[in-house]
Amino acid sequence: MFRALTPIVKNLLLITVGMHVIASFFLPQLSGLFALYYIESKNFMPFQFVTYMFMHADFWHLFSNMFGLFIFGPLLEQFLGPKKLLILWMVCGVGSGVLYSGYVAYNMGQLNNKIEAFTEDPDPEEFNRFVSAYSHYFNPVIYDFIDDYSRDADNPEFVDRAKRSMLGVRDVQANIPMVGASGALFGILIAFGMLFPNTQLFLLFPPMHIRAKYLVLFYGLYTVYNIFVSNPTDNVAHFAHLSGLLIGAVLVTFWKKDRQSFY
């Protein structure tokens, strides 16, 4: 699998690694500017649907994505051609960012509905359920406040504090950035699995051989599992990964219908 780098893969590696170095050591403000934010966040800019792909949280985040591109990209570029490989990378990356933004918008809508319901009819039990659903945003002392609020539900100061706490959660959640080329990489993975399904790959952890189609299937099922489990402390955008898989699968299916389009 360690074959000579092809032009598009090499340029994507250079650009992405270069952007990480610049953002980490010379222009740290780029990390915030180029990350992808919720569309109603004050930090959102339309160009972030492209630029977020070239930002990464840390070295290991960068390494894992670029290592996957380095391993699977060259053979795909040789088979599909440089133009289609670039289209695959960019469409899966941008597309997963767009779909993930829709997913975030849905979750924000659910959050806003809970806040509106409490605002219309303040109730300690409703606030307690809210805290339980978003417990990772609160310190343990919040439960002392819930006890006080439950004993004096009509206290306007308690009601106001509860509202401010809920709005604070909304503000934090609306401004969580997404970075990384994982959506694009998952498009590469599904394309490799569909075009070279029986290629034997050797995993480092655990050390074993596995066919490409089974590796992609594992990643797909693992991603879906994490979406449904929805661990609130998990900072991985699993829905963006799934989006990359789906978009990549659609692109490859479309291209495979006309085999003459491969070059």
C-alpha cells in the first residue's frame, strides 16, 4: 500500500499539513476563523464549509486523516484519475460539512424547544430534566440549586437563574466548531471499499489481515452506533463521518454506471 504519491494526493497532503503548521505556530487565529460553526452562530461564515477540512484539532487528528489519505488515495487516483479523486475528496468534505450543519441545526431546534417550553411554563422538574440531558455542561453544584428551586418554585430569582443557565448551554452548543478532513477521508474509504472490495489490508491494531469491504463495513456500523448512542462527552463528529460515507457511495455508484467515464 505504500506506493509512490500521486499528484493530487501529494498536493492535498502538503496543503493540509501546511495549513496546520501555519495555524499552530504562526497564525493561531486561523483555527477559529476557518473552523465550521453552526449557521446561526455569530462565528459562522459560508467559506467555512471548505476551510474546515484543512484545519485539525491536534497532531494526532491530522496524522490519522492524512495517513488514511496517504494509504488509500494513490491507488484511487491511479484508477479514477486526478480530477475524480479531487472531486471525491472535495465533494465528500464539503457535503459532509453541509449535512452535519443540518444535523446540528436539528439538535439546536430541539434545544430551543426545551428552552421555549420552560420559558412559557417555568417548572423545577422541567429544569431538572434539562440539566440531566445536558449534564456535561454543568458543575455538580447545579443540583444544590435544583433542590432550592424545587422548594421555592415561584421565586423569580430562581426562575431567572434557571433561564440564564439554559441560555448559557445554548450559547456554548451553538459555538462548538468542527474541524478536520474526516468526512472527505470517509468518502475515500467507501470508494476504496467499493472499487477494490477484496483487497487485503493489514491492520496495525489489532495486527491482522482484513478485506477492504469488511473494514469499510466496520467503520460504517461503528459510526452509526455512535450516532445512536450519542455520548455527550464525545467530541467526534460521527454524523459527518457517516455523511462522507454516504456521499462517497453515491458518487462511486454514479461513476460506475458509466465505466467509460473512468480515466
